[in-house]
Amino acid sequence: MKLYYTPGACSLAPHIVAREAGLSLDLVKVDLSKHLTEAGENFRSINPKGYVPAVALNDGSLLTEAAAIIQYLADQKADAGLAPANGTMERYRLIEWITFISSEIHKGFAPLWNPTTPDSVKAATKERLASRFAYLDETLAKQPFLMGETFTIADAYLFTVVNWTNFHAIDISSFKNLTAFQARVAARPKVQEALAAEGLLKQAA
């Protein structure tokens, strides 16, 4: 399989999941500003949506969207325990978290990436994100990970998008449980490997 990624983007979530699951992925870096891969391929010819992540599967097909990809990867190595079994209530709880992260956190950052967004809109966006962070902080006061005691694909996804606060000068230090969660996930050896591979660390721990 090939993972088309941009360092630090939401493609980091499937990258982390693949490493946690012990799956082999060839990494293909994409410059989204030019829509070109490192080899100079037109990325839109690979993924017409024009954004990462995208995974080229071994059968030649393409899978896109972080929420779909992380579930697919987890199901390839079910014994890694990164997602509950399909059809169980726990799996629907996992999907509930993934949907929340996708719609409320991931997409919640969208106005902040746009340089033409008015300051008033950016301020409102940060307030809205803060309310979501408060909810997460309450949840993480009771348990180390979103699903309880076990690290899952939802945690990889949340870690990835909350990390974007560093790019937008959003102070989350008041959310003690959320910041502890970020540190806890960042310290995982496979997460360190993924961060290092994307050039986000000088070396893996």
C-alpha cells in the first residue's frame, strides 16, 4: 500500500495507525500547494479530490478520507486492537468519536487555514473549538483514551488534529486532561516513528 501524505496534515492519523498496527506502507509526500508528489506526479491525477490522505491499495484501487482509511487499516490487523469488531456497540461508539473529531475538530479548523478569513471569523472559530476542547477535557478526566483504557484509531485522529493548535497559536494549556492526552499519545514509540518519518521530529524516540 502507498500513503499519500503531507507532513502534519490529517494524513498523519492513518500513518500513525499503520505503524501501530504493524502494516507496511510506502510513503509518498505531496506538496498540496502545487498538487505534485515528490516525484513530480500530478496529484490530482491520482486523487481527483486534490487533498490528502489517499491510500493506493494493493489491488490498484484508491481509498480516501481519513475517517474511512483509519478504519480500513485497523480492520486489516484486527488483532492489534485498534478498533472494536464490526457490528458491535463499541464499534459504533468508535464511529461516534471519529464523526465528532471529523466534523467538530478537523473541519472546525478550516477557517484558520484560509489566509483571507476575517479576524472576527477566526476569533469565533477559536471560541467554538475551545468549547469542543472543553468537552474532550471532561471526557479525558475520567479515562486515558477516548474509548477508555485502550488506545484506538480515534486517539490517533484526535492527536493529529489537536496538534494543529500549535500552528495557529491556540493555547490549550488550560485543558489539563487534553494536554496530558496529547503528551501521552506523542510519547508512544510508533507515534514518534511516524512524526520522525514526516520530518516533524529530529529522530524517533
